[in-house]
Amino acid sequence: MPTSAGRRSRTARRCASASSTSRGSSFRQTGGRGQYGHVVLHMEPGEAGTGFVFEDNIVGGTIPREYINPIEAGVKEALENGVLAG
């Protein structure tokens, strides 16, 4: 069976073709009140060439502002590197 182990001729890229919503929760009890986090991530395809757009839709302002930038950075990293699977 012949095989080819050379370099790919083009990079396989994927883009969102439909809207998607994902929810996640985190609970951490460290004594006292503990910590709770709930995230709703909504993704939808944008116009061609617009790239990544991050919108902060936090209601009530109970999340410290210093947490928002790491969340955005994590989403960007996942978009660039893909998901962990397997």
C-alpha cells in the first residue's frame, strides 16, 4: 500500500457555519462561602473577513473586570489551536 509522508498541500481550516450555545459551571469549596461560576458561550458565524469578535454581555456587573480578559484569551487560544479530543 503506497503512502505519502510529505508536507500537506494546503491547511485544513474550519469555520462556523451555524450558531451554537454552550454552558458550563464550576463549583469550588475552599471554606466559607466557596466560589461558583456559570458561563454561557454563544458563537455564531460572522461576515467573511471580520475574524473573531468578543462581546461581554455580563448582567449585573458581579464578575470582576480582571477575569474578562483571560476568558477572551482562552477563547482565542481554542479557536487557534482547536479542541482537545481523543
